[in-house]
Amino acid sequence: MSNLPTTTDPTATRLVYDAKGLAAVLGVSRDSVDVWSAQGVLPKPLPLPGRKRWSKAVVDAWLASNGANVAA
């Protein structure tokens, strides 16, 4: 038997989200993620050159506080 997770959720074991993954988690379009990021609505992405990635831990904390109101 494998010790790998049996879930079909592609975001279940991620430590970071890209814009597409974050959009899926929030239930919005990728365009919404881009706009919200530019407006400062979302947590700041990680400082990676040429890429936007969000820490799963930071996104989870944001959703637990005020983010759920924005994403609803």
C-alpha cells in the first residue's frame, strides 16, 4: 500500500498556490484573483521573481479571519 494521500483534491497537499489554484480555492475566476491581488484585497504573494505564489498557511489564516467575507 502507498502512503500517498488518497484525495482527488489537487490543492490538498500544496504549500503554495498559484493564481489558478487560489482561484479554485476561493471559487472565483483567475481574473478576480489578479484584480484582487492588484487592489491589495488578497494577502501579499510570496516574493518570487516573475511569479505570483501565495502561502497556503497565509491564505488559510486570511480566510479564517476576513477573507471569507470577500470571497463569499
